[in-house]
Amino acid sequence: MMKRRDFFRSAGALLAGLVTGRLFSIGAASAHEYELGKLIVEHPWIRAPKDGETKAYLYAFIHNEGSEPDRLIGATGEKFGNFEIYPDARSNAKGKGILISPNATTTLAPGGAYVLLLDIKKHLEVGWGLELTLKFEKAGEVVIDAAIEAPDAAHAHDAEAQARWEKAQASGGASAATPPAAHDHEHHATTPVK
């Protein structure tokens, strides 16, 4: 099985070949997008738990290309036991779901809405992926593979956080940084679909 980071490096080499004219096609161009009707889940990623913790934060971009709103209402997977949904990081209040506005992109990110995965049953290895199912009120369910990032990652593919994590692991220490509390993040953003 290929580590996610190795996959990204290989994909980057393929893209470089495409740019220089050496390659003419790439088969897995949309490997980070998952379609479900009019919804597209793009670049899902997870902040790995710090050593000894049993919770992780799930983030993604969710594009609603339809004219009707939907709502993210659940998440299930083999490596975690439960979930909580936080529609707004400015409040610690759990919600019944995250509104996915029509003709817009809803961003689940540090500082915004997020899904908290609880009761992590197995170690989530940074650089790998986690398969889980997202459940939407109207569209139904979609299986995604979320990239597992360092515990202090600010965004997907955060190279600086990855380097800090690798350095801490090489020195035999715990994770390099602690994820900020949910209410310390930036604000939730909803933008029109382009």
C-alpha cells in the first residue's frame, strides 16, 4: 500500500511531465473529489490526534451545485466510534448538522465548521488516509478517503506541520504541536460556486 504522501509526490511528477509535454493524460485527476448528486466533497482531511488523544478534526470543501440546500448530518467509519458536528467554531455548541447552501461552497476548516471524530479506535498515521462515510440529509451517503495531516496542520497538505511532526517523531517525542481549540479558529466561510 502506498503512503498518501508518496502518492502526492508521484502525482506531482506526473503533473510536471504533463506541463513539459511528456505526458498527455492523467487517469486519476479527481482523486480528491467525491460526488453525490449535486454535492461535491473536495480535499477532505483530518488533523491527527495528538499522542494519547482519541479525537480528530475532519475538514473539507463541500460544493453544492444544486438549487436546494442540504445538510451534513453524520459521519461513520471503522476507526472511530462517534462524531459531533460543529457548524460554527466561534461557539462550542454542537449542531444537528452543517448547512450546505445551494450554489455555494461550504468550507469545513480550522476556524470554521468541522466534524469532530470521537473515540478513535486505532492510531491514525500522519501521511496516510482514513476511509469514512459522510451522511447528508437529502443527498444520502458518500464514502470518502480523508488525508491524515499533522496534529497542528492549518490546512490540507501543510508541509510545515508535516515537517514539525516528522522531526518530533524522529526525536522520539510526542506530536510537535497541539491543535488549537475549536473556538480559537478563524470564522466559517461560505462562498459562491465558480
